[in-house]
Amino acid sequence: MARRSPYSNRKVLAIVLAGGEGKRLMPLTADRAKPAVPFAGIYRLIDFALSNIVNSGYLQVVVLTQYKSHSLDAHVTKTWRMSTLLGNYVTTVPAQQRVDKNWFLGSADAIYQSLNLIDDAKPEIVVVVGADHVYRMDFSDMVERHIESGAGCTVAAIRQPISLADQFGVIEVDDSDPTKIAAFLEKPTETKGLPDSPHEILASMGNYVFTTDALIDAVTRDRDNDESKHDMGGNIVPDFVSRSDAAVYDFKDTPVPGATDRDRGYWRDVGTIDSYYDAHMDLVSIHPVFNLYNYEWPIYTQHQGYPPAKFVHGSGDRIGEALNSAVSPGVVVSGAHIYASVLSPLVHVHSYASVQGSVILDGVQVHRHAQIRRAIIDKNVVVPEGAQIGLDHDHDVARGFHVTDTGIVVIGKGQTVVR
């Protein structure tokens, strides 16, 4: 848990923006909201944001939802139950058309349409975070820096090579005060490096801390601006910057208990199929780049009560084994070979099958002699005996599978697989 901050008596409300449609993660988001996409076997993406919030000591949390939210609502409701004795809660709040007949028009409009939640909670500080990144962060430290800065808005940022500036919202800092934001540029082709590291830039992480009155004023004025896209990063932050009222929090400074030199500062935006796949491969090395085994800053999720994973058969070429892999409860590997892969709960891989460099989601059945390479297979897919996935991309495309430019094969939830 977070260290005790000198500002721990300040009342904080956390808002999680979980309404993302996740078009770039199709077909994984065909039947669920982006924050509800499974990750690392037993988790959902939203579990990382919520775990960081509660580990930071903030126990009043609202999750704003919109697109295909049933799976997300069910997960949060069943998993994130707080003690009500002290007024703690994690609750999902859908778009309610409280202001007019529009759904959320953007992340800033989502907060504007939910100002009643802020009015009910009456916080002094509002922490606003996205729900689809993989990382560990102590928000109490960011809140402390925000209060000390006197700014109305503080933006969390991670250092990236300057060559990647055109892929991020870039924060340029004041030369005389590197904690103050001088400019906020959306995916610039040219920008300047940091004063202490000319070859790096600060990229926005989509996490913010606001003084409550300043946030209410900003989203209210933005709502009346017909030219605005009503986006937190694209409109609200630049508004604070234009008024010299925005500070930056350098992610490298976040003090996460139990972090190692290898995984300290890890942050991944898993908004595309390739980044989602790469983040899983980060988990399965001998010394993982992101360490799920940090028990001082745990990632919480729902535990279903499934039995332990089971590996059977061990003679000849019929050996049930999983190497450099993450295997979830309820999995049965029956005389099959698993390598550099993530197997989610209730996956069953039958004899002589081979799964390599793949992410297999809940309930998938892989029958005998099937071969799977560099694939993501969504829930409840049945891979028939002798089928090959990821070995011949032309054949994969002909069967209706999605194949990325880098060769990752994706099979959607419940999709039929033919040989």
C-alpha cells in the first residue's frame, strides 16, 4: 500500500474513464468494452487502474462506462466490493443523458455529465485515470506533488525517445521550472527534448489530478464550446496550459513498494492488437519486464474458485508441459507442449498439440495435433484436431481470421475454426 502522505486527510474521489470503444482492439472488443478485455490470464484491463487507485489509499471510486458495458459492469460489481462501513465503494455509472439526449461526446463530456457524482462526494481533489493501460503507480505521491505545485491540473507523463514524439500527446516543460507545463502538443512532428535529457520527451499517460473547483470550471466551459472535441487530453489539458495552471508529474519518480530496477517505470498502452500481444510476451520471460509477483503492490481481481492447473502424460512425445509460460487455474495440459504463451482459466490443450508464442483466453479447447503460433484466441473457441493457426497466413485470412501486419493471428470470441 501507499506510504502515508502529509496530505492524506484531503478527501479524494477517483474517476475511471472506462467508456472506450476500443476499435483498434477488434475483434477482442466486438462483444465487450475495451477495459473489460481479459489480460494476463486471470485479469481484466481495468483491474490495473483500480488496483493502483486502491493501493494508493483511495477507496471512493466511480467507473464511467458506455460501450458494450455488460461484461465490464458484471466484473466490477462482482469483484470490486468495498466495505461500506466507512463509506468506501467502487461503482459503475453508465451514460445517463442527465444533461441532454446525447451519450458521452468525449472523456471531458463524460465528466461533465457526471458532475452530480462530484457534487455528492464533495472531494477536494479528483483523480482521473484511464482504464486500459498496464502499469503500477502510486497516485498518492502524484496528489501530493499536485497540491504542492498549486496548479489546478497535474498530468502524469512517461519519458519516451524523442523519435517517438509523433505517437503521443507531448508535454513541453518550462525551462526554468521542469514541473510546469509550457505546451501540450498532440502527436507533433517536431518538438524539443527535456532540459535534463535532450533525447527524451514526456508523453501523457492519460492520468490526471485536479483540484475539484478547477475541474468543474474547465469541463463546464468546455461543454459550451461547440468547436471542442470534449477530450481531456485534447481540450481540457491545453485549456489549463493556456492559463499557466498545469503541472507535470514525471512517472519515473513514482515510489511503488516492491518495484525492481527491471520493472520500475513499466507502462504499456495496450490499445492495439500488437501492443496487447507484446505486453503478454513481456510477462512470460524468465525475468519478466512487468512483474505480476510484486505482493507489496498487488493487482487485484476476481478469483473464481477453479481447481489448480493440471499437466498430464509424460512418456515418449506425449508430454504435458508448459515452458516460459503463464498458466491459469482450471487449465489442463494433456500431453501437449506449451511454450512462451499465456493460458487463461479453463483452457484444455489435448495430446500432441503445440501452442507457441500465443495468448489463449478462457475456455478455449485445443484438440489433438493442432498447432498454434503467434495467435490470440478469444473465449470459448474450439480448435479442431489437426488444425493449424499462424503457420500459413493466407490460409488464416481465407478462414476469416484477423491477421495484423506483424503476423499476429486473432480469432474472435466463439468464432468457428475449420481446418
